[in-house]
Amino acid sequence: MMKSAIASLMIPQSIAVIGASTDPQKTAGKPIFYLQKNEYRGKIFPVNPKVQTIAGLKCYPDIASLPQTPDVAIILVGTESAIAAVAALAKINTPVAIVLTSGFAETGPAGLLKQEELLRAAGKMRILGPNTMGMVNITDQITLSPSGALAMDNIGKGHVSLVSQSGGVLGALLSRAAARGIGLSKLVATSNEADLNLADFIDYFVEDETTKIILLYVESIRKPEQFREAALRAKKAGKPIVVFKVGKSAAGMQAAISHTGAMAGSDRLYDALFAEVGVIRAHQFSDFLDIPIALSAGRTLHGKRVAILTSTGGAGTLVADSLGEKGFELPVPDIVTAKKLDLLDLGDQAVLDRNPIDVTLAGLQPTILKGAIKALVESDSYDALILILGSSSVSRPELMAEAVKESLQSTDKLILAYVSPHAPQAAEIMTKLGVPTFTQPESCAVAMQSIFQISTYNHQDQGVTQPLPVIDLSSYDQIHRALDEHEAKQLFTQFGIPTVNEAVVRLDALDKTNFDHFGPQVVIKILSKEIMHKTEVGGVALNVPNKKIPEAIKEMQDRVLHRSGIHIAEFLVQEQAKGGLELMIGMHRDPLGNAILVGMGGVTAELFQDTALRLLRPQMPLTQQEALAMLQELKTWPLLNGYRGRPVYDVAALTSAIVHFSELIIVMNDRLLECEINPIFVFEEQQGVKAADGIAILA
């Protein structure tokens, strides 16, 4: 089997260093210095026409002079020289090149043209970068990077691998992980991603035996579909992905765009994408290290009931508060568990009828501590246990470790620890034992939430997706504009979305139309392709008596002309929907893909912004279960579900309408620039839904 380009990058037998320096303190001199420091056993070919040798190695004047084709080349020359070097390396069939050189897409349009030139020069050769800090394979001690963090000794080997779109984060994670005792496997900085991107390395790590957890530092995802497929493969392989996504704020997003020259997507849609593919999002950079520590325990969490065992009440309360904010429960010990704790002879000061469970100083005796831990992990009332290491952990760091060792072997429940005083030795002992240990109370909650997410993702069922409907849309082939409201609702009807009864009328033809079948009162609206928000110009009238339709239309025509300067010739007369709740269903185009949005509707929709978002998968509409889950995310979901004695509404009909709307978005595809139903009325159970207004803009 032919060796892949990424395999050549990760475990090369020969390395060419283009633009190598004789000074190991300079950026161009560090790669060879680090390779030799780590006793790299393959061949190293420095390329520099100005010197004969570098670090005891023969130096070659140019790429054409190399004695053989290298497995990988690392390029440390200027922009124009880098392009020429890539072309020369491609000519001798080098599998992959690392381009550290900057001055490409991250600098703007001119740099993007240079990056395209670089790709043309590469041909079939794969490129990491440009503007990258390279790659570090700690497992095999191969360092293809000038990062200053590599000057450290004894970087810990482990099972956590990183792909970062920022080169600086590669070095930051190396140093921080070493300080926390986290073992790393491989680190890659993809940066501009002219060629190789996040998904390429996720795919590699899925097959890499030494990688158990994958970390991603993300500024933007350039190829959402490739990322989605790779993330799902990692999920299937049981390799959790933890992502730290920057660009939550407008300033952060702009900084991310300017750093790598990529288009960023909506932060809410990143959340939707990560949830869909089972990726855990770290919201603080400290979480980026805390979460892998928690996941490395390899334990699952099937519920949110937690026991906290402490000998120091204040620290227990801090942890309890942070757990409560994440939705975890702290039930008091059940009768059986309380009896077991009572038998431990804890004395009068112990507090056993609440949670945190405070065993006071009596709990510092190894036998009592073992008994308390055993009682709690055996209890059916708890899914996990958090141990608080108090001041005794400074003088006796082995105490808790000895007590917990036995329980770790007898239970598969999750056990975490929080070190209250500064006691790094105690934290190190517990972590090595297999108990994820943290120095911040909030970290315990973040860790537990992450493990719970992974446990939930592994058992998710997205439901059954129906095949897309086959609909004749040829009548829209020549339409390249905003549809008026009536046309938009005709489109909705074609996809199975019910709409209100209505008729298009002109003021001069009203005497020929009878509206009695609409009921005693109607709704009147202007019909316009130019005015999207009709209420803002007085273009909507509710509860108009049937007999006053001509008068109301004439008043509306004059009012809209005065406010907008537009003469309206046609109007809609609609049935007046009664007794329903108003919701909205819309679409959102984004660099990540097409999204569907559901929320409370009507004129206050933008004010309350109570919405749920989902990215649509290629050619796959939402399922009924996914549509229901979106509704259940809304703060106003209880209003649909019989809040305080109010009616239960027809949620089944509403979820069907949401599914049909997602089918419309997928079938229309690029023809649809914008689309929204607002409001769609949902009535009481068994009474269905009706779209009362909507817009659709065709490309």
C-alpha cells in the first residue's frame, strides 16, 4: 500500500530543510537543532547555497542537488523563493512540503493570488500551510517546527493530538500541557490551509493508534462538508473531538479572518454544527486542557446526579455551585447509603444528611475515607463522585490516592477530584492514578458536562429522514426576484405547508368578489414585491368587518403611498386566524451551509429573539425528532405544551411544517436566497397549522 502524504509528514524517513541556517537561535536554524536534540534517526538534507555544512550535515546548494527525494520538506525562505522551492520539490515528486513562509492569503487579496500561485506550483504535492508553525510528532520524537516551546526537556508523551489553525497555539499548548502533566501525541498547525486542512488530519488521527483524543483550535472551517464527515468518523471510532473556536465576538471574528484569510461563519451555527457531529466545544482556553484531562479517564456519565465528598465545607460549596449552574443534581444520601456512612464512626461533627457530604477531620483516616468513597460509588443515588482534597493534601498527598485506588477498580462510575489549596504534587498523584484532578471548582463542572455530552452523543438517534419530494418547479425557472406574499405562499403549499385562505384583489374590481366564506372579519394586506415589512408602512389591517373591505383597502392604499411613496395596486384579503400561537420558520445562508431557524413569531420576533438553529445536511431534510428538539430548545416551548393549564397545541402538525420547510430549502438549493414564514399559526391539538405570511427571494 502506498504511503499517504500525511503519513510521510508524520513519520518521515528523510527531511529536506530549505533555507536552513547555521545559527540554531534563528527560526531557520531551529528545525535541524530540534531534530538533532531529539535524536532523529532519519536523513536530514539542509539546503542553503551559501554554506558547505550545517550542524555537521552536508549542505546542498539547491533542491536539484539533493541525493534523493525527501519524504517531507520544510520551507523557511521568502515568499517568491518559497513558490520556486515548492515547484522544484514537486518536480522531484516530494510527497509533502511544510511552508512556514508568510505573506500569502492572510495578508489580503494580493497574498491570496500568491497562495494560488503556490498551489499551482505544488501540482500533486501536498502542502501544509503556508504561514504555519509546522508539525510536532512527540510519539516518534519528530519535530518539524521552529517553535520555541520545543526547547523544553522531557515533553510528556500521551494520547492527545492537536490540529490548530494558529501556529502560536501549537507552542502554547505544548508548554501548558507539560505544566499540567498532559501527555501529547501529535500537534499540527494548518494555518492558511491552502491544501491540507483540519479534516485531513482528523481523518489521519482516526486511524492513528496513539491518538485517543483530538483537540482542534479553530478560527474558521473552510470545508464544512469534509469536516462533518471526518468528525462523524471520529465519533464512530470513539475518539472525542474537543474544539476551541475563536471569533465569538465581532472583534474576535475579524481577527480570525485577518489571521488566516478565511471567511468566517456565524458562531451560533458553529454550535449547531458541533452538536450535530458530536464535537465538544471548550468555551474558555483553560477548558481546552481541562476537558482532555477528564476524557482521558475513559469513563462515561449516564446521569447528572453527583455526590461531593469533602472534609472542608467551603470548597464543597464552590464545586456544588458550579455544578448547579451546569444543570447537575446533588441529591442527599439515600437511606441505605446514609446508614453505611453512619457505621463509619465519623463523630458528631460530620454532616451526612446533605450534599456535599462533609466527613470533617474524621475523614482523614484512610480506613474511614475508603469506606465513605465505597459507600458513595456503590449508591444507586449517584452517577458520579467528586472528591475534595483539602489542606491535608499538601502534607499527605498520597492519602486520597490510597483511599480511592480500590474503588477505581471496583466501579465504572466517574470519579473526579478538586484540590482546594495549592498542592501540585497531590494533583499529579491523582491524575496519574486515573482520577482527573482540577484546581478550579468550575473545571469540575466543565469536565463533567463534557463527559455527559460525549455519553449523550454516543447514544443519539437522529430519527428517520424521509426522501425528498419530487415537485415540478419549472414555473419558477424564469423568476429572479422576490416573490410577493401570495406567490410565496403558493410555493409553501407545493411543499405541503398549509396556508390561510386568501384572495388577490384590486380596488377597482372589489364589487365582483364575495368574501363571506372568509368569515365575518378578515385581514387585509398590501401585495408588494418591494415592501418586505408591511406593518412598518401601515400595510396590514386586522379584524376588518366584511362589509368595510373596500373602505379599508382605500385607506390603506393612501396610507402606504404617504409613508413609502409607493402606489399599491393589488391587495390580499385573508381569513382572520383565531386562537393560535404565532411562530416563525426561516432560512439562513452561511459559509458553513444552509440553516433553518425556528422561533416565536409575529411582529415581536426580532425583539425577543427566542430561536433555535440547525444546519441542514446535504440533501437531507430535518427529521420529525430534530424538528421537535428545536421547538423544545425554545424558552417559550412550555406555551406550546400546555403551560399552566393552557391548551396543548398541535406540535405534530408544526414539526411536519418545519420538516417540509427544510425540504423546500434543499430542493430549491441555490435558487433560494431568502425565505421565511412569519407568522405560522399553530392551533390546538388536531387542528393543524396555517402559514399567514411569508417571503421568498429567488436568485
